[in-house]
Amino acid sequence: MRTGRVAALALLAATAVACGAGGLFRQYEYEEDIDLSLDGTATVYVNSSVPALDALRGASFDVRSNALIDRQQIRNLYNTAVTHVRQVSFSRRSNRRFVHVRIDVDDVRRLGEATPFAWSTYRYERDGNVYVYRQSLAQAANKKVGHVGWTGREVVAFRLHVPSEIAYHNTLPGNRRRGNILVWEQSLEDRLHGVPLVMDARMETQSILYRTLLLFGTTLVAVALTFALVIWWVLGQRPRLAPSEKSRSA
């Protein structure tokens, strides 16, 4: 199931870059996507312009559009005791370079221990019949990066890919997307100035994959039983020979 989500994210990113600012998908200057599993492990995808990475997270990359950035520098930023970089790639949009990082996380509750994610606190625990996910986002670095082509309309986004049925969330109604994806947005200006953002979601304790497999298995059993009953009924309808007919046939 996670493979399908990865493919969908890759397709979304590629199409967004190809369409440009006026394209089909909304463009974000900075994005964090958390693909959460019920056991607390997660895959995090960060898609950010280089200027946004400097301004929001206090990095020191060259913000010039023609500057070369070493993949190892990105890996060094995101590789920590609690995060493990799996992939780094680059793109270009609006005369700015963008970085795309895939990161594996052993325990989402410890994600805030990694410097790039230290602006958030993460809570993930079971509460009765649901799991509770709560991420509280605080101050950004608000580092000055000069004139990089920002117009004031830039937006940042935080997404949560929920692994089971959603029981509650506090994002706007239109920000619940297909595939159990919740989206929270802020203007880049608000995020630079540390306007608080709290992301709250409750989810059922059985994964969608488990429920799908259970439904599939139940359906197979029902089909097999129906098939067996049909065979039993057909065999029961075979004409039986009378005793005299049995004698003659013998």
C-alpha cells in the first residue's frame, strides 16, 4: 500500500512541476508530507525551494537559481539519529531551485528531535478506540534570504496520510483529499513569522489495508460457500431411478 502512495506522490510532484504556476495543481513553496503507519513509523517527504529551506529552517544553502547544491549536503541536514534519508532529488520552478527529500522515520513521536523538524512537537498515542495524532508547529527561523522572486502569495503545506479510517480532524472541510490525506496550509509569510498551527487527527485502530483484506477474504469465503451450495443443489436434482427401472438397467 505504501508503494502505491509513493507512486502517487511522485506523479503529483512531477505533474505539478510540469504544469508551472498556472497549472492544474496548486504550487507550494514548502511542503512536509507524513505518510504515517499505525505502529508509529513513517515516511516523510520534504519538497521545498532552496530559499524557503534557508528562511524557514535556517539552512545555509546558496539561494541563487544557478547555484549547484551537493546532494550530500542535503543528506547531512536530514540524516539524524531518528531520521534516515532514502532519496534526494532536485527540480526548478519560478526561477528557484527546489529540493525533494524522502526520509524514513522509526518513531514519529521523536521526529521533533531532528533539527529540520524541531519547529514541531509530535504526539501519537492510542486513546480508547482511536489513535490520536497531534502536531503543533511553532517558530520558524525567519532567516533573511534577500530578493528571491517571492510575490507574497506563496503558500506552505503540511499533509498527513492517515493509514486508517479518519474519525476526526481539524483541517478545513475541503482539505480532506481522496486517499485519506489531510492538508493544512499557511501563507509563507505567516509561517516565517511563526503563526501557530496545530494539526489534529483521530483514526481507527485497524488499517485500511487490513480491512480491505478482511473484506476480500470474507467475499471469497462467501463465494466458495455459494458455489458449494449450488453444486449440492444441482446434484440433489438428478432424477432417481425407480426399483423396476434399476432392474431393467441391470
